[in-house]
Amino acid sequence: MSHSKKRRGHWSFVGGFREAIWDPSVRLLLGLTAIVILAGAIFYMVAEGWSFLDSLYFATVTISTVGYGDFAPETVFGRLFTVVYIVMGIGLFLALASAFADHLIDRAQRNHGGSKHGHDPES
């Protein structure tokens, strides 16, 4: 791949990301996701006695489905909360990731002359 194509791809990504940030529905999802992560972090600070950074880390890793396994709630209340947090949070996180992906893919296709459905509408 040539250097100019790599640069164009980079700017396509940046442009798609910027477009996503300005989309009101993406902003809503981003705000809701931030609130859910922050609420989870506060809960883990109180219920598990973790530091804010550890709690924020665990809330983010859990909602994003990464789950390194280096932290786990030890209280029954913490475990029950985590079950609900996962069920609700993963759907929200995936909706946010999907909204960003839609913008990135759309921007890349516009920059490279493709259509959204994988075929040329002119043919």
C-alpha cells in the first residue's frame, strides 16, 4: 500500500470519528455510556472499597467485555450488581461502538468511492 493511500485512510478514520462525535445520537450514547461507567465506578468504590481508579478500570473493562480477570467483586451485593451492570451495560456499549463503526465505514466508503451496500449503484 502506498504512503498516500495510508495517509488517506488515516484521514478517513479521523474524519469518520469527527463526524460521529458531532452526531447527536452518538453524543447521547457516549454520554449515557460515560454515566453508566461512572455510576459503576462509584458503586464499586463504595461496595468493594476499591480506589476510584481501580473502580473506573473495572467498570470500563467489564462494560467493554474485555474482562482481564485481575479484579472481581467479593461481596454478594457487588456480584449481583455486576450481573445487572453487565446485562445493561454491554448493550449500551455495543450500541455506541456500532454507531461509531457506522460513521467510520460510511466515511471510508465515501472517500474510496464505494457504496454502503458493497456494490456500485451506477452499474
